[in-house]
Amino acid sequence: MIANDGELAFCLSAENGPPLKACGPSSCQSQGTGARSSKDETMRISNIMTDNVIVIDEAATVIDAAELMLTHRISALPVVDRNGALVGVISDTDLLRRAEVQTEKRRSWWLQLLTSPGKVADEYVSANGRRVREVMSRPLVTVSPYATLAEAAELMEQTRVKRLPVVVGGHLVGIVTTKDFLKPLRQTRAVCVFPIDDQTIRSNVEAELRTQQWARNGLIHVGVEDGVVTLSGTIVDERVRAAARVAAENIAGVSEIKDELTWIDPSYGILLPCETIN
């Protein structure tokens, strides 16, 4: 733990989780920094979190917090007590309604009558409090470094937050933000280095369609010639068209997709052929 500006800010470091393993379809070789993970390899928060976290002491001033966020170009700071335990988070949103910049919340006289004194008191503290502990957000929503990415994503959606402190035993070991979820995407590019025959491509596309609830009716037909996949048949929802294309384009060996799917209006039973998309 490295102190910065006395007791106002610290730099915490923790060892990252196990490195990502390069793996993917046997017919493909990864490009860039990594390869697409196999379905049986579950990525953990420790794989993508930032483990060099800038934090601020709860006794620091709001001005100290603002200076740190501006200096490091970040939008939030985990807040710790004198023992280094995580006690809250202060973000730029917490500093949006401030008396210094004349953005404190104001209400008409009749709305003031309907607002509880406790709520008004809370807003007064948020707009005028000088210490980080007075304006920080709590209770905390945290995540374990051993949680899966799916679990963290679900937690972010449920709580409507863009960042999660990563905690072990009440102490901060990292932070994960929505931006960190871009890191695995950067590692998924793959290029085929061995030819894949059309029958294998067709079988793989059909297998993927069979696993999807929206395509199990068997109305989508797949043809492959020289790596070009032709999707034909009928659909009753235009959103299925895009899903079918995505299912095909993610199969190794596919070089192009031709869309010959026909939409049937479920209300009128009218056939509406679409233009072929190359």
C-alpha cells in the first residue's frame, strides 16, 4: 500500500487471478492478445479487474476527492477508513448537486411541503458536506474476485451501477467497471488457418441453431457452398433474421452469408420476400 498526499489517497495492489488460457476451435488460430475462451472455461472477475486502485480516506475533503478524480481522469474513488477497510464509494455523481456550483436541489414551495424533513436534510448534507464520509454512497455493492463475469454483469444490471469494488475479507483488492468487460472481447478474434469443408460448416451452423429457442421450429434451412452460407426458409419475427445471421457468422470457416429468409406476417399469412443481403 503506497500513500499519496499524506493520508488522503493510497494505491492498493493485489495479485491478479490466473492468466487467460489461449483456446478455441481446433481449426482456428487466435489473433491479437488472446483467443476465444472455450465454453467450459469460466472467466472470473480476477481476470479482468483493475488491481491498482486509487482510493481516498473517508476523512479527506470533497475538494481532495475532486482533485484526485480530475488528475487521474476517473469518475469514482473507493473510500477506506484508517485501517484500509472499504467503507463507501464517492463518484462524480455524488458531487453533482453542490452549493459551490449552485446546483443544489431546489423545490417549489408546495413540493417542499410534501417532502419529508429527513430527505431535505440528506440533500443538504450532500450539497454542503465537506468530508468524503458525508457525501459518499453507501451501502456498498461489492463483488468477489472469484465471481464469474456473468454474476457480476447480473449484479450491475440489478443495482444499476457501472463499477463494483472487488473485496476479500472486507478489504479492497481491485475494481471492475463496465469498461473492463471489453477486455475479453478484444481477445476473441480468430482466423481460420486450416480449410473447413462445407459439410462441417453446415453441420456446425445447424447445431448452433438447434440450441436456440428461437430457431427450434426447423423453419430455417442452411446451405453452404465454398464457405458461403445461405439461410433460407421462413420466419415470423424479423428479429430472428438478425439472430440467424449472427449464429452463422460466428461459425469457423464461414466467409459470407446470403439471407434468403422470407418473413411471414403471422396476422395475415402474407409472404414478404426480402432482398438478398450479401
